[in-house]
Amino acid sequence: MRSARSLSFLLVISFVVTLGACSGSPTPQAWAATVCKVLAPWRTEIGDLATRTQQQMTAETTPAQAKENLMRLFGGAETASEKARAGVQEAGVPDVDEGRQVAESFTTSLSAMRDAYGKARTGVQGLSTAESKDFYTKVGSVVDTLNTEYQASELDTSNLSSVELKQAFDEAPECR
């Protein structure tokens, strides 16, 4: 009877230790892989947005049609950026020195991108479509501001202070 209790006790302790190990911060490799999985569809959508925005700027549509299309495009990018931000936040904090700061810099960057797209959507929404030339000139200004804000908040994994994370991003198949 005593050995059965000892065995049960050891199994419970083993289970608790295993759970404790699973609940910790993700390894640099696991974190990088998760972040890249989250960012891959976002990057594709943002690339598509850039192409569609350029097409919209040169397409022969009415200003009202262009306004509606651009608002939809910028709104989609805003939503995609928020989804990416939430996914990176859900990835947790990588188990590296200054992991919290790294994770926060990613979510802050994605928040800034989300906000830049929201500002562009609102900017286009506020434009008058009465005068075609004036509309497209102002859309150009909105897009210039978006590009500036986007570049200022861009994610760049090559400047990571953590050697482990930099290596994890360089080696993870999900990041290629």
C-alpha cells in the first residue's frame, strides 16, 4: 500500500513539474516560429494592399468609387494589422534576456501600423469627391503620410539585441 502511495505521489509530482515546464516562456525558436506564422499572412495582405492601392490610384474610376475602394483597402489593412498584433501578443514573451521588451516592441510596432492604416482610412473618408484632381492630390498626401508612418514603425528582426532570437528568426523555416 505504501509503495502505491509513493508511486502516486511521484506521478503527481512529475505531472506538476511537467506542467510547470510547459507554462513557461517559449524558447526563442518557438517564439520566432509563432511570430513568423502570424506575420506571414499579414505581410501578404499588406503587399496586396500596396499593389491594389497603386492600381486604384491609376485606375479610371470615379473619385467616389476610388474613395470607397481605398477605405475598404485601408480598413482591411487596419484589421489585418490588429489581427497580427493580437497574434504576436498571444505568442507570449520569448525566454531570452529582455524578452519582454522584444515582445512589446513587436506589438507596439504592429499597433502603430494598425493606427497608420486607420488614420489613412479616416483621412480618405473625410475627402470630398466633388473635384477629381483635388481628390487624387489629397489621396496622394494621405498615402504619403501612411508610407512615412508605416516606415517609422516597420518590423526589423535584423536589429534584435538577442543573439538567440536573431538566430531563431534566421533559422526558422516559418520565417523564410
